[in-house]
Amino acid sequence: MSRSGIVFVLTTVLANTGFCQQTVKTADADCAKCHAEIYRQYLATPMANASGPAVDHLFAGDFTHAPSGVRYKVFREQNQAWLSFNDVHDPRIAGKRRFDYFLGSGHLGATYLYTQEGYLLESPVAWYAATAGYDMKPGFGRMTEMPPALPTEPSCLRCHMSGVAHAQPGTINRYTGLPFQQTGITCEGCHGDTSAHVRTAGKASVVNPARLSAERRDSLCLSCHLEGDVSVERALRSALDYRPGDRISDYLSFFVFAGKDSLSRGVSEVEQLSTSDCKRASGDRMSCTSCHDPHRSPEAAERVPYYRAKCLNCHSAPEFAGTHHPETPDCASCHMPRSAAQNIPHVAWTDHRILRRPELAPMRPQGDGPLIAVFSPQVDQRDAAVAGYQAVVRGKSRDREAAME
């Protein structure tokens, strides 16, 4: 475990696995000794609260899935988090699972993980902030029976936890030791190993994203905030080995269906921003951190002036700032409206295309063209073939011939 700070360690014995699991509350106490204000503000951000012990962030509730007839209930019992389920048509399908961890800060939603025989699994239901209630996980809404056990993908862990371990060889989600070292995203998630920096009282440097090349700087955000329609780990590489300062394109190749509307997918803000006039005019000078401070999230009352100030950094002409719709200071409400993502129910995403006149934007495309690589300059034939195969597995049968070729 790195020197990144520890406020407290919560130890729980997982009865089904027989090993002792430690989760470290994201706090970075060593960093706080010199960066107290940044530390205090960061603890309130979605990244800091991206995961943790399930009982610490439990949304109690119940939900009956009509197509399958399965009733789900999420509840707290003896200071533990539980899921119970029963099929109203088949009394043999009933039971309960103890949740160990949550994923998601609750800003958009939350889901829960449990463990059986060393396998890390996901709950079939998730809590959605938009409805303040439970529904099926994406892709399972039309199932007419209870979904089978859902493996927790490493890609989910690495973007919600820190120090994620490799699964047991030959498996996706079975661990013989600790699946991860820390819950949430620590300072080291963006600044790299801080052990020498702490040991030398700040004399040894850490990764400073602002001093990286544009590609390596942007990789920090791309590594978790870009999914595409398909992503492929490059040959002999694992995304779990990505470290701040690396290029994410050395580990992952991203693909989208040509012509597909980027707003139909969740986690597509980076794609959308790349098409905006703001980004095209600014080039490498503009990045996610031009508008978003990873160290803090503005309070609700300050969000409008906070983000308006970001816009006025470029659109700074006095006559513009004073005359451009002074009655509506919320720039994003007009130029970055929220839109539902088809692949994630009950979730609305901010449109990062930053359109000058959203109401005049061309009609959103409906079809899917062939897979094309995005943000992946090193993509090769092997990556394209694996991406095509994944598309076929997901039901895009028209890609079969290209994938096999």
C-alpha cells in the first residue's frame, strides 16, 4: 500500500471467501498535512466518493420488475447492507445477498457489489438519482427472468477504486487477495506515486498534469471518462497498469460506430467536446480542466457564476458579457442542455458539444455505421479485429464478415 494517506481502515471478514478484506477510506491524510484546503474540498467530490463500504452509502428501497416478476429489496440489517429477492412466479428463486461495496457517488446513481467464493459480483438492480428509486441495471430491463450472476468488470473497478489488483488468471472477477487497496480515487490517481514526495517533505516531485504533454494530460481524464461503443485492451497490455503520465492509448483502443449520435451513449463527454467549436478553436490549450477543477466541486448555489466565469475566460469582451442574455446567466442551460442516454436508463448527461444554437443543430443520427477508432493513434489490425468481434457478440451481426477478415 502506498504512502497516500489513511484516515481509517475498515476491516470486514467476508464469510463467503474466507479472506480479510481491507478498504481504505479515501482521505490522503499525508497529503493533507501540506494541502489542507485542497484535501478538505476534494473529500466532497464525486471522485473521492466513487466507492466505499456499502453500508456507508445505502439507499434503502424496494422494486418489483414487472417482466420477470422478481421483487427486490435493499435494506440495512445489523449495520450491514443487504439485497433480498424473490420470484412471485417461482418460490424456488428467493434469497439474500450481503452487499460489500457501493459504486457511484449518488450524483447520478449507485450500484452495489457482493462476493461469493472469491468472485466479485454486481447487484442486478441499481439506484437512480433521477427517480430516487431502484430499477434494473442497463441492458436487463426486458429480461423475463432474474439475471444470472453479473461479474464486476475490471473497467468498473479501476474507475471507482484505487490500487485495483489483477483478477486470478483465467477469470474476470475472482480474487485470491484484495481486489483493490483503497475506495474512491486518491490523490495518486492523478499525481502518481507520492511516496518519495512525502518522504522528502515535498522535495521529490509528483506528476503535475498541467506540465504534461496534451496527450498525456488528457489521458488522465480519458482513462475513465471515455468509453466509446467498444474499447479493446492492446496486445499484452492491461488498463489496470495505466499510471498517471502514461498515454492511455498505449493500453486501450477506443471505437465508436461511425455516424452514431454520441449523445445516445453515457460517458461520451470527451467525444462531444472534441467536436465543439470551443475545442477546435482552442486546440490543446483546452482540456477538461479548463472548466472542471478535479480538486473541488462547486456548491449548488455557486455553480452558475462558477461556470459562467469559465466561459467568460474566452468570451471576455465587455459588451458580450454585459449584453448576451443578462437575464439568463446560466450559459450551460442554453448551450449545454442535458440529454438522456439510451444505454443508461434514468440518466441525463450534459451535452458537451457546446452548441451555439442547440435548437438549430442537425437532427441526431439514428443509424450505426462501421466501427472507427477514436483517440487511439496507435490502433492496429489486431485491435480492430477484436473490436469487431465484440460488436458481433453484442448483436451487431452485420460486422461479422469484417471482424472475421
